[in-house]
Amino acid sequence: MPTTRIDMLVAMRTAQARRHHGARQRRDDEKRRRGAISDWADSTHLNSQFFEAGERCETPDRDLSTNPSREESMAYIKNIWYAAAWSSEIARDLFPRTIANEKIVFYRTELGEIAAIEDRCPHRFVPLHLGKLKGDIVECAYHGLCFDASGACTLNPHGDGKIPRAARVKAYKVVEKHSIAWIWLGDPESADADLIADFSVLTDPRFQTVSSYLHVAANYQLISDNLLDLSHGQYIHPMFANAEGPPRFEPEKDPTGHEVWARFSRPNQYPNKYFQMLGYPKDQRGDHRNYMRWSAPSLLLLDVGMTGVGRPVEEGLSIPTSHLLTPETDTTTHYFWAMSRDFRQADAALSDELLRVGVAVFDDEDKPVIEAQQRMIETSELMSLNPVLLQTDGPAVRARRVIEAGLKAELAN
């Protein structure tokens, strides 16, 4: 025990040095872990046909005696388009939403355009959405500072009225496309609307669409994993189950850089309860397809339908389903979904039934399982826990690889 003031000072400095060394060691360990995951992603055969049952996802040179977890907020790709809201959600009022850990307030200008600025006054850090929208100006509820859509402070009602140079907030690029408000979190000058994934089916007049929103207490990549492996439908979704067992998985032969496909099919089978509800004859065999397209950062479009055995897709039922996943925080997700159909477009009762089924499937069946998974792994990164891999995990692992590569590229620049 230290007995003099010098002894106490030496002991205090030693403890500080140990804490500093420990923090630096943890940062170095995290860098090595991320590097190991990137090396693994680059070196592992990620095409689904190479995944063998019982294989584990191994990362080299990693201590498995501890439970790896994030000490800091996880990183997100910034220079990419995220679904921020359905266009109909944003009106002439202040609409707050957190996206990738960034707190943002949205509103429509008097011309009807969508503005998005940081939802935090730089004066005393009060949320701006608690204030008032005056014309196209947001007035802070606390001390009345005002900000325009560019993020600039336009009014300081106090003292000499001089506006401090630092009195501004971040502004975001937002565009509307396919009935969705898309946001670009990175450099606005790099935002190119042509890079938005194709969800034109949402506004295609040949289709009737129902849509909704779901908040999920889980990381967005866990939901993406779920959607890229539709074999789970045989066990979680009674309406999608089939007497002949799980669907056939078709490994992707020619993967592209920023797009992943997961194809599942049930050729020459009787329809499940879902297709019976849609009107496919119960006693007639057909070819059932589930082809999921994933685009970064986590935008999925499911081509789902059923036709007569060996018949063209155009002759059967098609009901493409959109799944737009936007990270809210590291452990919560904004889930925008929609079902579009090219048959019985004027059938309002069918629209109501599809909306009911969608809520039941996503909210009552998928969501509880995925949220339980998140609670089990807590804040750990899934791949760092060495999950056993099945052949059907190939597309989900490949999608994670695309995200990892995107993050790595942004950090390098």
C-alpha cells in the first residue's frame, strides 16, 4: 500500500498507464479481428456450392476463450443509399428517425421536397424535432435558434444576433424514387440517384401493392440472413410449409460484385396454403419459385410465384415482395416491406388479406425468432462466434462479404 504522497502518485500513474495500455490493446485486438474477418472473406470459397454441412466459419489467429463484442458502435457504409421512409410518411411536420446511429429530422418544404438535417441543435444538443417548422425553417424549441434545409443557422435571437461560425448542423441528400425516400449518409456530392436499386415494381401500374413498416429489435444483417435463406419457411411459417419438405436450393453460379441471389424452388409440387389463398388450384401441381435478390446495403426483392409444371412464368401467379432493411442502431432495424401482385388487382379484399398475412408472417413469426437470436448473441458480431455453416448459408455469407468490402473501401479512402 502506498504510504507517502510520492508513493500514491506513482501508484496512480501506474494504474493510468495500465488502463491506457489495456484500452490500446483492446483497440489493436479489434483491428486484428476485423482484419482476420476480411482475410477470411477474401480467402474462403463463398459460393454456396462449396459450403458443406457442419462446416464452421473459422477466422484465423483469434482467441476463442472470450466472447467477442463491439466496444464501440459498429461501422456502416456511408456513401450508399438507405431507405429512410415511405414517401407518405414525410409531410409538413418534423419527422425524426435514427438511421445507422445518426439522428435525423425530416420534413417537406413548401415546394414539397424532402429536407433532412441532423436532429440535434449545436447549442445545447436538444432534438430539433421538438421545435417548430416555420416555412422551410426549423426553430429549436429550447432557445429559438433557426436552421434551414442546408443545415445553416439563419437566426440567433439573442444578444447582438451574431451567428457563431459553428452554428450549423449536418444536412443530408434525399431523393424520392419508387415511393420511397432514400437518404445518402456520406458526401452529398457523391450521391447519384442512378445507384438506387431497382424497386420499380412498387410503382408499376401493372401491379397492385400493399405495404407496411416493422420495427425490429435486431441488427439488420440478421434479418438479411433470414431473408437470404428461405428454407426456414418450412419450419417458422405454417402457411409456407409444404408436405414434400424444404425447397430445393440452387447455388449461384455467376455472382456479381454488389448483388447476391438466393434461389429456392419447389418444382412439380402441390401449392402450399399461401398459394391456395392466392387462388392457385389446390389439386393442381405446379412449379413454385422463390428467387431473392440482395443489393447493398440490405435491399431485397423476392420474385415469388407459381405456374403450371413446365409453363412460362407469365402464365402463372407472380407476387414480388420488397424487403428494405435500414439499420437504426447496432441492434435495431427499420423494416419496410411490400407485396405487389399482377393478378386480381381490383380485389380490395385480397389486398386486406395480404396485408394481414404480411403482418402475421413478419411480425408474429420471423420477428420473435430474430429478436431472440439478437438477445442470445448480445452485441457480438455473428461471424466472430464461428457459426456452423450449411449450404443454404452461402448467399447470406456472401452478402456480409460485400458489406465488409464496402466498409474496407471507405476506410481506405
